[in-house]
Amino acid sequence: MSITAEEILAEIGPVQEILDEHDGVVTVIDTSDGNIMLSLDGGCTGCSSTPMTAMQIYYSLKKLDQVNDVIFVNGELPEYMRTFIDQKMAKEAEENDANGTASKDNDGGDEPQGEIV
């Protein structure tokens, strides 16, 4: 099952709302085989917050079953951020499997509070 550019843009809607305020643009270049190729353009070019924006987009899109990978053609997502998100998502999946639920509640242990949005 493939995903369209329109579905990608709808999924990142909350991020796009913020980008709109700063003249940032998400350009969907390709969606074939579930490999999403994106470019962050406009106000994103040269912005120091672009890696964090890319991180939020990556996290949102990787949750979708139809998405295999998210590639930023301008290199907006450093490898260490990609690794961090992949590890976080793997841990969430393990916890969900162990609990038999999709809950993201934190039991208040030594884990930092918060969530990547």
C-alpha cells in the first residue's frame, strides 16, 4: 500500500503550521516504495531549527505503516538524530508489546519526562 504526497503533508500538518509562520516549506519529492524523499525549503534554508523540524517530521512519518524510510535530500536530519528516534521507537514498540497496549504512559521511573512531537 503506497502513500501519497497529500497524505504525507496531512500527517505533518502541525509542523507545517509552525513552518508557515516562518515561511518554511516541506516539499515532497518522492513517495515510491514507502521511501519518502523530502526537502525543507524556504525559511528552513539556513535556519538553526531545521534539524529539530526534520526530527519531528521523521518521527511522525515513521509511525505510519506505509513508510519505510524518510530521506531529507538536503541532509537536514543528522544521523545521530535518526539513530536516537529509531531507538526510541524500538523501545516504544517493545513496551507496547510487553504491555499489550499502545499506551505511551510513563511510569515515572528514571526516564526523562516528555515526548518527541
